[in-house]
Amino acid sequence: MAELIKIRGSVFIGGMLYLPPIQDSSGMIYEYQGDAREFTPYAVNTGRCRVEQEVVIDFVKQRINSFSDTGVTVLKMTAPDGLVEYKQGKASTDGIRIEDEVWSGDTVSLTMRASVSNPLRSDAPTVDYSLQINAHKDGTVQVKGSHDGFPCYEFYKQVDFGDFQLLYAHDFRKTADTPASMAGDMEYHFEA
């Protein structure tokens, strides 16, 4: 029987240091920094995620501990004359939360949710996900979730400090999603 089950999720811009540049009518070029990493459960606290969320389910104490963070957003702006300027900001963690916690014998159900916006653009759509989780004392976990198409999403499970096991991953590079897919409803749905 498991004493602890950890669910770790993160949202990141994979495989690139900068997103493709955007040029406005004045010739100014804007480039948002990516996370320059691939899928791994070990990127937490490295500054290489847009959103991080971790939930530790303690079956001994019958309580949940949670952690959330956001990465620093960096915007590189290149003027037509070649002058480069950088802006940076850190999004609030207010939109990263745990809801609907219910304990029932050897099972707990909860919802992990995130809705986080770009701190440098007030008009930008939020990056969103929602996971309904049922975790059992025998170490099994069922997840039903939804998320936007951009950027990358990864969710892992760890039982009693053992190895992390991948529950689900989404790679925008394989689905050809762009930052525009963050607008509107969450278009990807999965069960694991």
C-alpha cells in the first residue's frame, strides 16, 4: 500500500530557446523565450517551465500538500536599427489551484487546475488545463483531463519516492499547434 502519491505537472515551451519572431509594421521584431528543454519530470524548480504544479497525497495523514510556480517570461525586442531590449515578468500563481478534494476510504479525488496568463501581455489568452484525479492507496491513479493545444504539457505520478511514471504528455510541435490555440476552449481531452 502506498503512503504517498505525488502528481507532478508542468507546462513548457519545448525544444527552443525562442519562439519564431513576430515583426510589426514599424519593423520591430518580438521574440518570446522558450524553455529550451524536452519532457522530463525533473525540470521542477529549474526555471524551465511556464507553469509547475505538484500535489502530494498523503494517505497516512489523510491530507494533500501542494506546490505551484510560474517561470519568468522573457521578451526580446529588436528595433529596426538593431538595438536589442529585453522585458521580463513573472505570472501570478493565483490561477493554479487544487479543488474538489474528497476522501473516501482508501481513495481521494481532486481537481488540479491552471489558468495562467502572459505577464507581459494583458490581452494574451491564458494557458489552461484541468485534471480530475482519483488516487488509490494501492498506488493506482486515474486521470481525466483537458488542456489547450499550446505549449507542451506533461503529467507524472510518483509512488513512495520511487521512479516517476509518465501519465500523459502533449507536444505542440507534433500537433502543429501555435500560441493562437490558447484562445477559446481547451481542445485536447485525455484519460490515463
